[in-house]
Amino acid sequence: MRRAPILLAFAALALALAAGAAAGQAPTAPVVSTAAATNVSSSGATLNGTVNPEGQATVYAFQWGPTTGYGHETPLPPGSAGSGTTSVAETATLSGLDPGTAYHYRVIAISAGGVATGTDQTFTTSGTPPTPTTPPTVASAAATSISPTSATLNGTVNPNGQATGYYFEYGTTAAYGFQTVSASAGAGTTNVPATSNVTGLQPGTAYHYRLVAVSAGGTSLGSEQTLTTTAPPTVTTGTATVVGPTGGTLNGTVNPNGQATTEYFQFGTTTAYGLQTTPHAAGSGTTNVAVRSSLTALRSATTYHYRLVAVSPAGTSYGSDQTLKTTVPPPSSSQLELFGHTAFVSPQGVGGVFVGCFGQSNCTGSMKLSRSGVTLGRRGLFTVTADNGGIVHFTLSSLGQQLLRQRHHLRVEVVVSENGGNTASKVVTLVPFS
């Protein structure tokens, strides 16, 4: 008996799923029944059964083979049972069978509602059975290159001296329902690798599969294996907290779904965002992880859009858009902020940093520069006008000037202190100029 394996194409299932989703209701699985075979001869038979689509676009095939493991499917392309609500008679004609041989078969139907299989039936071809030969030896192996929508199925085949073809059966249940295209394993007497790449899978879904090998000696079935496709992270953008005149804390959750994941927030005054927070690792677990990031130096009384973004090898996921509105500070609560990372210093030790005043009243404060707890420079009282900013000058001490000449670049902590008691600090690199 020689017969090429049959491919139950993914395209048909995709149509079934789309139709079920469009119906807007929970789909019902098909109802199937396997009937007695007819027209049985020494090399062929007609398989019979019925399929009730239960209102969903449904495809069907007959699984058949020398054992209840089957190993073959027909027809190709897959048959359509329509989308009605009554039983439809379906048939499939087999040819090229071995004489005097018992065969098992059943009908299988797939729709958005699920996979349905009929009861096992048997028939025996007429004539004298062929002289037995050794069937292939097969072993299913672990899948590799697993992604959200594809995977490589693996195994080994020993043809045992007979010209042998192989393929993989796979699907979301142990009834499988899909087959890869047949490939040749040759006619040798040693194990040869068997691989096939499958695509069109659903992310984060468990699949069953097994290797099947066919030769004149018979059909051999490998053991059942499973794989689970990867899924991109699951993200939820949360509500902002600690919102003030110039900032707030963004919150959310990330489920890495088993992949090493990085998260960050996008934000801006429109849904185009344009800015993002520093990325952080969210781990590679399979449960929700709370994440947060604090924003500063925002404009007061301004609406900002933001969303959480998570990235892993399985893909990038975006949380929903959320908004926060910074508050309007009272006249007495204006706040100083420091900007920039570099300050240039003259040979006389005079430099400047950019200082902003957020609020409705002018900011008055003082400035101190230090390194490792040692004060290297100061600025007495200065004033920055409300909702404005500018360069505030400082003078380095002799020690500060000496360190700057020795190092050329000197990192210091700059602290501005308001008369009201609030402070703001930033690490700034001092660079000399002449």
C-alpha cells in the first residue's frame, strides 16, 4: 500500500474561525457520525459519514489507516460541510489500498466551535494480503524554533530498506486535524532526521503533534509530543498617581509570558507621545508584574497622554492610552527644577546651570555645588521668574578650580534650595572653557 499523505490546510480553519468570530456569539462544535464503508474492493473503498455544522463554517476530512492511530487524511483540499444546522452526508473514495487488509477510519470536522471526531469504524479489502515487510521505525522529538506563530517539528525515521515518506500530524487536540507536506526519508537502514516547519499557529497555544512514516512495509506512528507557541507580553496601562504641578507616577502591569521582557512608558501631550521613560527589565515570568515610572519637569495644568509598552523576543505589546493632568500650583508653591547635564566654567571659576521655576509666583533660592560631601562652590540668593527659566551663575572655590584643572571634567552634585524649604538636585559635569 502506497499513498501520499493528505494536507488539511490552515486556510480552511482560518475561514471557519473568522466566520465564527463574526457571528458575535459562543460557537458550537460540529456534530459528526461515522457510517459504514461501501464499494469495498481489493484496492479501494468509499468512506461515509455525516457532519452537522451547527451554524458554523465547517471543514471535514476522513482519517484512516491500518490502526486506530490512522495516519492518513482525505480529501485534499479539505471538504466543506457548509454552515447549516442539519446533518450533511459526506463521502471520500480511497484507492491504492492493499488487498486482504483491515483498515480503520473515522470522520473529523473542524469549525470555530472546536474539533469533533466520529466513532472508529473498520472495513477489510478483498483478496490475498501482500507478503509482510518491515515497516519504518519512527521517533517523534522535541520541537524547536518555537515562535508565536510557527515552530519546527522534529523526529527520526529509519526506512528499514523500503522507500519511505514521512509527514507530521498536528493540531490543538490529540485528534490532530492537520498534516504537513510529505517528504522523502529515502530507503536506507539507519535513522535519518525528519523536520518540518509549520506556520499560521496561534500565539500562546498548546499543540499536539507526531511523526508518521509510510512505506510498502506499512505505516508507523511516532509518539505524541506537545509544544506551546510563545506569546508577546500582556500589558495593562494603569492610572497615574502622585500627580502634582510638574510630574506624576505612571503605573501598569506586565506579564512577560515566559520571555525575557523590557518595559517602558511612552508619554507626551498628544497620542503621538514622542517621549519615553528609561526601559527596565520586567523579568521572564508568567504572572503580572507591577511596574511604575516617575515623570518630572512637566508643565503645570497640562494634559499628558501615556501608555505602557513591553518588548520581548515574542513581540511588542502596547497598553491602552491613558491621560494625566498636572495640577495648577497655588501662588505660594512655585518650585525650582534643574536642567541639563553639563556646565561650562571660566578660568576665573565662574559657571552656570539652567534653572527653571514652575508655578505662578517667582522662585527665590540659593545654590551649592559639592563632591563626595565637600563643598566646591556656592551661589547666594537668586530669583527666577514664574513659569520661566534661565542660567544661574555660580563661583567655584579654589579647591573646586584646582580639581577642575586637574581632571578637566568634574562631576558635582548641584543642589538648589528655595526659601520655602523645597530642594532640587542634579549631577552635572563641569567643563572648563577659555
